[in-house]
Amino acid sequence: MHYIRRPDWALPERTVTPEHVFFNRRAFLGGLAGAAALGLAGRSARAALAPFDPRPPLNPAFANAGRDITDEAINSRYNNFYEFGSSKAISESAARLVTDPWSVSIDGMVEKPRKLAFEDLLKAMPLEERIYRHRCVEAWSMVVPWIGFPLARLVEFAQPLSGARFVRFETFHDPEIAPGQRQHWYPWPYVEGVSIEEATNPLPLMVVGAYGKHLYNSMGAPLRLHLPWKYGFKSIKSIVRISFTDKRPVGFWEELQGSEYGFWANVNPDVPHPRWSQASERVLGTDERIPTQIYNGYGAQVAELYKGQESGRTIWY
């Protein structure tokens, strides 16, 4: 038995630039401008920029994603968040979201449905930092030092009934502050789901921070999901409800266009999107375009979940 075998998502040391997060003058000034804009939104936006004190420990199993961490100035301002608009430049619009107070409902097929203040949920969960790859279905990628707690720990906390087969996530719904939610042709609120087997895998992380700080609103404050082996649209932002069910949830994008954005949504370079290739990806903050790896390089941890689906489109959607 090999206890020191490197995971398959970690690249050889000769190909990895030393981990760092850097700001050049232009990026630094841009970050200050972004922080000022967020500051105008009041107390909750300022809190979203507060550092963790102390910073949660870095999980050594997820201390190196095989590539440089993407600059905070990029990751905090380049985001899909359709509640605030269809472009990537939604950070100023998202600053209007009030994240304090915030509560999360845990319901459905659980022993005791409950509604928790966000702060109380955090008290019940051990926080840690993990450095993960993120791969968008649009074929760009980044690396983020997330702070959060394992989704598996939340499942344990929720005490689901034996018949629960899926976990359904739902985001906030407030068209007064989220202009995208005034577009009636979208199926608001945003919904996503995973199987109970996926939810109890060690990889999924319920995210409450990044870069040593509480989350920017643009990144899904105060609570979002990250599934590093799936396309990014599965990683729902600003969660207000987590439900356990025996029926497979239909996600936001699956409801809009199921032939392009399906339930499984595992990263697979061999299965193209109907309108573009998934064989390579653009690394944000660099001039690189690199080959995409199956399951975004996390196959050793999750491939067993999909045994029997190894061929064809089922692995993607």
C-alpha cells in the first residue's frame, strides 16, 4: 500500500511555479477601487472583506492545486452571478446584497428541520482552508484558496432520513436588489443539486471565505458551494436553503437548457459542449491555454462515484 503517492491532480514539481498571490500596481489600484465600491454598500459589504482572525488552518491534503493561485483582484471581479447581470463585471452590482443578517434553512427529509442564523451555523462547523481548481463550462479556469467546511460535515449535522437520495440548494430571491431576478424568463431562484453520494464525498466544500477573508459578495457571500471536479455552474452562490429529498433536483441551467447543462456536469475534456470544445481551458491571469483533465484532475477522489457511466455523455450531464 502506497501512503505517499501524489494525487493525480498534483502536477510534477518541475511544472509548478511556487505558490503565491501577487498584485502589480495596476491590479492593486483596481483592488482598492473595488474595495471602495463595496464599502459604499454599508456594513455587510465591509464585513465581507474582513480577514479571519485567526485564519483557519490549511488542510495539507489540499495545499497545492498544481498551479499558481489566481490573483484575488481577478477572482473577486470576474464572476458569473446572473442574479446581478449576465456579464462577468457584476462586483459593484453584487455589493447591494445585504449578507448580515443571513439565515440558512435545512429541511426536507431530515430528522429535525431547522433555520439557523449564519453565525450559528459557523459555530457548529470546523473551518479549514483548501486550495482548489475551479473549471467553468465556458472553458476558463482559476485556482482559489477557499475557506469553509466539508459538505459531508453539513450532511452529518442535518441528520437526513434514510430515504434521502439528493441534496438541493437554493439561493436568495430578492428582485429589488438583484436586477437579474427581474428577468422573468429565468427560473428564479437559482437551484442546484447533488446526489447524497456526491455530497458525502470528502471533496465538496461549503465556502464562507477566500484569500484569508470572508467572501466578497461577487463570489457568493456569505455561503456558497464548491465542487472542484464539476463545472462551475454547479457551485451555487449565496445559499439560503438546503433540502434533502428523494427526488433528483432540476438545476437552474438544466431547466433552461438541459441538453447543454445537465445534472451531473462532471468536467470531461472528451465530451464537448454542444457549442464549443472542452478539450482545453484558458487560465485566468495568464496567457496559457492548457489541456483539460478528466474530473478537473480529481479523478482519484471521485471517479468511483460514476462507475458504469465512464463512456458517452452521461459523465458530463
